[in-house]
Amino acid sequence: MFAFTSLGGKVDRSENNGIGPYVFRLNGQNYHRIGSLLPIEGEKPTFAQLYNYDTDNEIGHRIDIVIKKYKKNDVDPDIAVGLLEMLDNCNELVKAFRMARDRFTEFEMRNVKIRLIGTRNPNGRQYNLPTSSKVVAVIVGDFNVKSSNHDIIIENKSSRLQRISELHPSFMSLQYPLLFPYGEDGFMKNISYISNGEGKVRKGGAITMREYYAFRLQQRANEGQTLILVGRSFQH
């Protein structure tokens, strides 16, 4: 309901007949796609477009998607409103899309693009809260700013979907905003090993993607078990 990107890949649903445990089986590669800021004429808004288009009726649009796609009629609007208010207040990615919406509505601008910056400080700490200046740049008018290969450029209106690189720091936050409520960075290249508490630092370059996710999935006494308790999304 709140995701910015779609879940891509050929999902095999044949195992789920309502009898046994839910199975998430994917044939081929898992990937995510994102569209433009606004839907093209005649199409209904989906994913990131819901943060910009007809926000006066935003909750209704979000619930309609769940009802039609997943055939669920028991969505509580009050919970949806509360979660959206939380994201509006805390999530830097949501704030970036809201800024673009404000450009559309307040200044009647139509040539607006969002650039989600793909280069971060590799020595940034995991629990440092993100800021809009490090996450996004809202561009009005012609876009001629030099960007890195992993930046995500989201145009005003387009029927083209673009695939999000798994190396982009916001890759996971775009797909699972409720698991990353502040828009926190996920895996990126060149994350250095840190001290093990004994003054020793492991040598041998940056951590791998496998090592990063293995670290995030561990249970710790001083952390909640959010990732482990998210049900079917954990299988994704």
C-alpha cells in the first residue's frame, strides 16, 4: 500500500492453494521498478505516484489498490491514515515526493524531476538518520546536472518504467517503507569494516552484499525483531 516501487520478477503462485503455509517462489531474478511522478492520462496512480497525484483522496486510492489486487475488503482506513501520517513526519523519501507535489500544486509547474542521489558517504553509520539533502534533489526545468550511474531520475510524466539498481542506498527503503520508516540507507558499495571493540579493524576491503544482509537479519538483545516478524515480506 505504501511502496514506491513494484516487486518485479516471475512469481509462481501455483503452490498457494489456501491449504498449506504460504510459499513465495520466484523464477529468475528479483527486481524493482519505478515509474514517473504522475500517471499518464487515462491511467490510475500506483506506487510512488500515490504520493503526488490527487492526495486529497490518497487513502481511498491506496485502499482500492489493495482491494482490487489482493481481494481484501478488511482494510482499516484509520490504520492507513496513521501510517501515512507517520511516514509524512519521519520518512525523508516521502518528504522528497511531497516536495515535488507542492511544486505541482502551489506553483503550477509541470517540468519537475526528482533525483534520488546514489552516492553516500561510505563511512556513514547505520543508525544515523538520513536528511533530505543527502537523499534527494528536486529539479525544476531542464535537467543537466551530472549524476552517477546509480542515481534514480524520476520524470514528471512517462509511460516508461525504470529498474532500480540493488546497489542504490534507497533500494530497500523504496520497496519496504514501513520497515525503513526514516528512509534509511541499505546496502551500498564500499561500506568499510569497523572495529570489533578490541581496537582491531578487519582488512580486506568492503563488506559484501551477503555479509550486509546476514548482519541485518541477526537477532540482538537491544534491537526489535522487525524484519523477522513481517510475515510474508520476510520471504521476499
